Amino acid sequence: MRILIIEDDKEAASYLVKAFREAGHVADHAADGLDGYALAEEGDYDVLVVDRMLPKLDGLSLIRSLREQRVETPVLILSALGQVDDRVKGLRAGGDDYLPKPYAFSELLARVEVLSRRRASTPNTEPTLYRIADLELDRLSHRVTRSGQEIVLQPREFRLLEYLMKNANQVVTRTMLLEHVWDYHFDPQTNVIDVHVSRLRAKIDKGFDKPLIHTIRGAGYMVRVGQEGDEE
């Protein structure tokens, strides 16, 4: 289970990260509402644990913004504001559960696990087949073809192409690729993305009339049918 903890209290956040990791889960941390919103919007998390009193963007505004952007990741609100009216406001803002401080970690863990199971039981509406022009990627069989010819990709190349095709006709930044394909939330200061994109392009585009993988100079990458003026 991947959990994002959005909490400005360093000691409280450190305790939660350590406790969730000891319980066998992956735990990331954001120290303010804006950073938390950015990670929650782009990251693939199972549950968000959100404090209400956050700098830059308060917890309830953060949750409302995520729901407006159709981010449906379950949210558990942690707050020292524990009156009935406070809990009602949190749930109406889009929270799925509300746990007042102080709390026992065993209860928090149980509630997070319930939210994760509830999400897992929800039918997955993400398409299993991506197609652009004559390129097809089947997520279930992990099979990629172009003009009917099968293209063998390494696991990382497959994830890279899958993410690019999922966001076809949109610019995908290096940060987005680092987070979604490599699970990095920092820049390793290497050319790992350039190398993998180059290898992928050689397999997907070489020998075909129309290039589909494009470098958008100064911005990132895009999968689309080639047009005049593309930046390579």
C-alpha cells in the first residue's frame, strides 16, 4: 500500500512515515498543502492521510481541489479539531474518514487499511488497451504491436510507453516520468530518462513512416501522430 502523509509537524510526520514503513507499507511525506496537492494529483497513492491545519493550502481546501480534479484517492483526515461540526465539515469537503488527535496508530492503520480495501474493491475503469495510429499497447497481456508487428519491450520501457500513451497528445514532463515510471520524488541528476526514451523510440519509430514519440524542447515528451514543426 502506498500512503501519502500531508502533515506540517515534522515530528508527527516522521513518526507516521516510520510507523507505516515498519508495518510494511510505502509512505511519502509532504510538509505543506501545495506540495501535498501536487504529489496527490500526480502520484499513484492508495490512501492520503491529511492534516487539516496546513501552511500554504489548508487540508479541506486541498481535498476539495483534488475532488474537483476528479482525484478519487481515499482521504483520511487527521486533526486536533475533533468536534462533531469539524468532522462533518471534513467529510463534506470530500474526506472519507476523520480521526481526531490524539490517536492510537493501531486505529489509524486499521482505518487506512479499510479505505485501501474499499478502493481496491471499486471496479477499475482504466482502459486495458491504448491505441494511437497503428500503435497498440495491451495492459493485460503486456503486448505491444505496431502495424501488426509485435515489439518486445523491457519492463521499464513498457511502463514508459504505457504512461506516454495514457497521456497521448499531452506533454509529459521529466518530473511526471520520474514519479510515475521510476517512482522517484527527486531528480537523480542523470540522463536515465533520455536513454530510455531513445531506446524506446528506436523500437517504436524506427522503420515506420510516421514518428509517434516526440521530444518537446524545454518541456518534455509526447506521443502523437507526427506533424510539421515537431521539436525532435
